[in-house]
Amino acid sequence: MNTFIFKTPTSVDDAINLNASGPSRFLAGGTTILDLMKCNVEDPQQLVDISRLKALRDITFTQNTMRIGALVRMSELASHAECQRRAPAIYDSLWQAASPQLRNMATIGGNLRQRTRCAYFRDPATFPACNKRQPGSGCSALDGINRGHAILGGSEACVAVYPGDLAVALTAFDAQIVLRNAQQQERRVPVEMFFLLPQHTPHLEHDIAADEMIVAVEVPLSSALKHSHYMKVRDRASYDSRRPVRPWGLRCMAIPLAISVLRWGRCD
Ligand SMILES: Cc1cc2nc3c(=O)[nH]c(=O)nc-3n(C[C@H](O)[C@H](O)[C@H](O)COP(=O)(O)OP(=O)(O)OC[C@H]3O[C@@H](n4cnc5c(N)ncnc54)[C@H](O)[C@@H]3O)c2cc1C
Ligand code: SF4
């Protein structure tokens, strides 16, 4: 890992301003960004540690909406009784993800911004060709082992898939991501619009500007959500990152199947 500047802002606006000031990344739970720095996929000059910002750690319910602060841990949301009762598909998508140790560290904002698990993307020393990592360099996966790559939504430039679970459930129930910028303005983006298809620019993954931070996710509460379920198809349910078969779902099957099951579950 290369050297970097480490900042510890005490407010959300400080954090946004610091991050906007140069090649920089937020550090939330650190379970993705530190991995990417260790395998030389990302090399930020600065990390802005937002993990202690209490303002983004609330889970609140109104009559129509569940609002989840960006720094709520996956395990905190999964163990929230109201989330389990009123949003079972979201609860299911959380407890089936990663391991208990990871869920205790990983945040909701960081989960939405995790990057692909394409093995070629994460091994720059062996596979220099990766348009997502280095635009214009090619795609090692096209002629490689691509069992876990995209059937739908890929392009000639990139066939990687998004590996997260939570975003699938959020998309099915029309959730919105709340972004805040350096001018203290907020905008809301539907989750399905937040994730960009690779097309000719696979290095651009999310609809988020350099001076924006995810501050919350808002989920409309509905009868459909209350009677929902999230189903994950994978090689096996147990977690063991040492073996060749990893815990992430077989995305090309899991995503459409999960959404279909959720849609069938509508009963209002
Ligand atoms: C072995 C392993 C198995 C896993 N299995 C699964 C799985 O089965 N399902 C699943 O869904 N996930 C899985 N994950 C991914 C895991 O859920 C993510 O690593 C985690 O959610 C990231 O959250 P974090 O808080 O640690 O993010 P960080 O590592 O701190 O940050 C990740 C990225 O998000 C950015 N970021 C963080 N917070 C914000 C914010 N508020 N606004 C804007 N940008 C932000 C950071 O700058 C960074 O680029 C797995 C991870 C590992 C290591
Ligand atoms: S599929 Fe995408 S992420 Fe994987 S090697 Fe090709 S360009 Fe890179």
C-alpha cells in the first residue's frame, strides 16, 4: 500500500469539503477501500475518515418512509426490529451478505459503492488489460474465465457485474439515495439510476460527483415491502473466503430472479 494523507473531519460538511479537495476517498468501514488499495487498484492521495460522524448513523421511520443514515452498519440495520418487520427483503439481503465480522464494520453507504469482484480487475500485476481500471487498456475477462460475468447489461468494453445484495432489494422497492454536496445542497437519485451501465465508459460506475457524499437512503414503506423476500442464488450458503468458490451470489441469476420473486410477492 502506498502512503496517503489521513483526515478525520468532525462534521459532514467538513468531510465533503475535504474529499472534494483532491484525489481522495471516504473511509467508512474500510472493508472495500483498504482491500482495493492493498491490491493496487486504487491509489488515493488522501483518505477522509467519516466513520465517527454520528450524524449519519440514525435509522428513522415515518409513516411512509424508512430513512437509513449512510454510516449505519449492515449489522445494525439487519438487527433493527422495525426493518425486519416492515422491510423483510432488505433484512434478507443484509444477513445473506458477506460474514458477521464484515457486516459489523461495513456501512450502508460503503455497501452501495463497493466495486466489482471481477478477478481481472483486482489483479493489475497479472492482468494489465482492464477498461474499468485503466480506460482503453482492453478487457481481460472477454477471453478469460467469465462464469460470474454479465449476460445482460454488459458491453464490448466490460462484462463485470455489481456484486452487492442490498442494492437489488432497494431497487425493487423504489428506494432513493440522498446525496449532499459542498454547497450543502441535497439531491435524490433512484437507486436504479445511481448505478451506471458500463457501455463505453466502465470506469464511471455511479451517479455521484467528486464533491458529493451519500448521506442517507430512503425507502418507501409499502404493503409489498412488508410481504417481501430476497432470494440469493450462489454456489453454497456458507462463507469461506479461502476456497475458490466465494460467498458472492451468481449475479447473472440472482438479480433478475430476486426481482421477479419480489414482484410476484406484491399483494396490495
Ligand atoms: C470477503 C468479502 C465478502 C463480501 N461479500 C458480500 C456479499 O455477499 N454481499 C454484499 O452486498 N457485499 C459483500 N461484500 C462487500 C461489503 O459489503 C462491502 O465491502 C462493504 O459494504 C463496504 O462498506 P464499507 O463501509 O466498509 O466501505 P468502505 O470500504 O469504507 O468504502 C467503500 C467505498 O465507498 C466509498 N464511500 C463510503 N461511504 C461513502 C459515503 N457515505 N458516500 C460516498 N462514498 C462513500 C468509499 O470512498 C469507498 O470508495 C463483501 C466484502 C468482502 C471483503
Ligand atoms: S470485465 Fe470489466 S472489470 Fe473485468 S477485466 Fe473486463 S473491463 Fe475490467
